[in-house]
Amino acid sequence: MKKIIVPIDFSEHSEYALEAAANLAQKFGSELIVLHMLELSNAILTANGNSINEEAVFYLKLAEQKFDAFLDRPFLEGIKVTPIVKHFKVWSEVNDVANEHHANLIVMGSHGASGVKEVLVGSNTEKVVRHADIPVLVIKHNPILLDFENGVFASDFTDEAIVPYLNARKTFEKIGVTMHLVYVNSPDGNFRSSTEIDKRISLFLKKADGDLDNLENVHVVSDYSIEKGILSFANTIGADLIAVATHGRKGLAHFFEGSISEDIANHSTLPVMTFKI
């Protein structure tokens, strides 16, 4: 885990993300790339979009000054930190920065979103999760006591979930987390019989691992929705991390089909890590 991207807006929740990322950086000797997306209107930017006027320069300089104060944290001592300011808030650009710097993880704070705001706008964290090609770790609270031990990986055990599962297993092993796999049988996920579920899970593990050694770590729960089942199971086993696969749906497909991973990232009080399908 050589490089970790931390998008910030100088809020309390982005400070939580920065501290969580620092904890991981200390453990793995990672570099932190701290990214601020500075929202500037078209009225401030020049018409051609290639250069910026004096007012835009003022806001960029102001952001740089905020960076100096925001990054003056004892928990960052001994860690290589690279601050980056982007002059427009386009959340797909976080993924561009991650690719440019060959980052391995994005760590982001979130207070979640609900109601009309969640349906029409969604949180910035959702947008990052939707566009990211690399894992995203979403932090909700002060991580001062953050110490991952038990993690839940929720899956539908289809073929397209194999790569996210293998990536999650590798990541869990790196950070010393015991993985508990869960399948939620619910009306909104095409309710299946026990025989169908057992067959699906066995075929999945044979394809992914080449054996059934991990079968004892798979749990099947029933609930009214997949989201409720995942959160309930995580609470039952005392998990401190939830991992889910995400399709990264965009546009109308995302609006009509939704994304369980984004709902989990929004509503869970536990840290959530997403892996792109």
C-alpha cells in the first residue's frame, strides 16, 4: 500500500479520514496524497478554461493556506504528505488523481446523506465510490481507537464478485483483519432456497479459491433487505469494518437500480470499504 489518496474539504469528517489514513500510512510506510477539490464557478474561470483569472488565483492561494493549517497534525509526523488542490469539483477527478499517482486506496470521511438529498444529490462520498477504480475506505467517526480486527465481506456470490472478493481478501490479510463472508437472502435480492444458496456459494469458492477451505467463514442470513441484513450481521459479530463490491453505476442506470454499496457507505456507522466490480 504505497500511496493513499485522502480527499478533504477541511471539515471534521475529512479530519477523521486524514487520521485514519495516517494510521494506515504508519503501518505500511505509505505516502499520503491529500486532495482538495476547490469548487469554482464558470464565472470565475476564464472562458477557455485553460488559464484562470485573478479571483480564481486568490481562492487557490487561500486553499493552500488552509492546507498548511489543516496538515499541521501530530499524527502526520514522519509521514510523507503531498497536498494537491484541483480548481474544480468534479468527483470523477478523484479517480483520475488516484490513477495518475498509482494510488492503492482512497480514504474519505462522510457524515452520510438521507431523504431527498440522498435521492437527488447524494453525498460526495457516494460520487467518489461510484467513480473509483481502486478500493475506497469510508470513515464516519473519530478513528483514534481505530483497530480493524473483524471484517464483513458482503457478496451475492456471482462470478462478477470473484475479483472484488479476491481483492478484499488480499487487503484484509494485509491489514490483519479476519474476514467473515455473508450472503443475505431477502425479497429484494431474489429470495432463494437453502439448496440454491449452498450450491451458489460452493461454486463461487471453487472458482475463486480453488477449494472450499473458506466455506466455514461464510454466513447466510435472511432479512427484509440486503442492506439491513448486512448491517445486522456486522453488528451481531461485532465487526469493525464492512466491505462490499460496487458496480459503479452512473446516470439513469444508477438512479433506477441504485447501489447497495453506496447505501451501506451512507448509512453504516462502521467504516466501509468498497471494491469495484
